[in-house]
Amino acid sequence: VRLGVMSTVTSSSGYFLLKPMAGTYTLRHTPPHGYGNATNPDSFVVTVGPATSRSFADTSRAGGWITSFAFEDKDANGIYSASTDTLMVGVPVTVTPGGDLQYTDHSGYATNFAPVGSFSVAAAAPDSFAPSTTNPITGTMTNGGTFATSFGFRKATKGTVKGTVFVDANRNGGVES
């Protein structure tokens, strides 16, 4: 829950408390993964002077959880080996449809929400790395279901960067013959 620049998390029962200075603020709420906003509007303008109380209704979304693991696959065999491979932190993992984007944590894991039905999960290769495992991966999610996958990345071999530098005398953005 955000109030202007202030923010807090709710208790396990959903209760929140903010103590701002008197003034007018926008109160916003972001539902947790797997939930959607059932409140319309999903934000309120509140004037604090007297005590103010507002509530937000969340509703669970149909779908399940995808757990992805990312690692540097030093031997490029597509299989994680704790003795040779290393975890990858900060790798963006995206699920479509829905566009849920999460980043791998200090343990190499990311957890995304996928709606019921067919999905695709992809991990973006960090700079100078290339996938050593299938990427993206597709599947079918059931309500309350789970799916686990791993993404291996190996150091990329040499690549090339090419292009053209030219004088754009007529300023049309194109190379003239």
C-alpha cells in the first residue's frame, strides 16, 4: 500500500496503517502475485487531517505458479552441476500471456504467476551469454498448478557487430546510393 511517497505492507489479515503529515495524498494498492484488484477504482485521493479509512478488495486469479532456476552452464551440457556451474542473479524471467516479469534472486530462482491455459516462460540471456537449454519453454497451467524449469546459459562465442556510418546530407535517415 502506497500513500504518496510512503509505503507499507499489510499484516497477514490485510490490515495496514500509515501515519502521514496532514495533507492530500493518493492511496494506491498493488495486489500480491496471483491476485487481482476487485476494487474500482484501485486508488483513492484522501485528505488526511482527521483519521481516514479506506479498504481494497483483492480477488484470487485462476492460474498457478512457475518456478524458474537460472545458472551459468560452464560445460554447456544443459544440466546444473553444483560443483562446476554457478547461480545467476538478476536474470529477467517473463511469462506470457500475462506479461508477469520477475528477476532471479540470490539463489538463482524466480517465481512467476501464469493464468490457466497455455503459457510460455522465457529467461533473457544476460550480456555475453547464450542459452544452453530450451528457451522459451511452453506448457499448460491448471488452476492451482505448478511448473518448474531451469534455464542454462553459457558464455557466448565471439560475435560480430556491423553497421554503416554515413553522412545524411538530405536528413531522411537513409543511405542514398
